[in-house]
Amino acid sequence: MWRAWFYERSRVGRWLYEPLVGAGWILMLAAMVFRHAAHGAPRPWAFPIVFVGFALFLAAKVSVLRKGVLLSFGATVFENASRPMKVCYAVGWLLMIAGFVLSFGPAPTSS
């Protein structure tokens, strides 16, 4: 409820919310890559999950860009995308979140 009010009725909300969400994802992906580089990935199979999710996400974003919408996040994508691209967008987000969470599991112990 607050997000809808903040995002739809406030110019400051649109100018702050969208870049902050984008920057948050960039920071999380950078943290995942850094952890892999510094400590090795305890679950390397999580990386392909993130990359598949990103590919689906990117496909949906490109379809919206082709319609002439240069800046689109969340609700804007769902307003301007076709039904298959809406599914790609949502599944892409879910896969990126799942891959990110799975990549930070405990390191395997060797006996």
C-alpha cells in the first residue's frame, strides 16, 4: 500500500525508488561475484540460475524498450509488456533471487 502511494503519487518516489532498486541488485550481484572470487563458491551451480534469470529478465526489458519506454521498472514493465514477456520478467526475478540466496550457503566441510 505505501509503495503504491509512494511510487505512483510522488515524483520523488519515482526518482528515488527505481535507481535504488537497480543499485541494490547491482550491489548484490557484485557481492556474489566478490564472494566467489575471494572464498570460492560453495555452491557454484547457483551462478547459472542467476544468469538464466537475468537472461529472462533482459528479454522482457528489451521487449519493453522496443515499444519506446526507456526507463521501466516493475509496474511499468507489466503495463507495456505482452503476456509472455510478463511471465519472463516475473520468472527472471524469481530465478535471480533464488540463485543469489542459494549462492550464499555454508561452505562445504571436508573431512
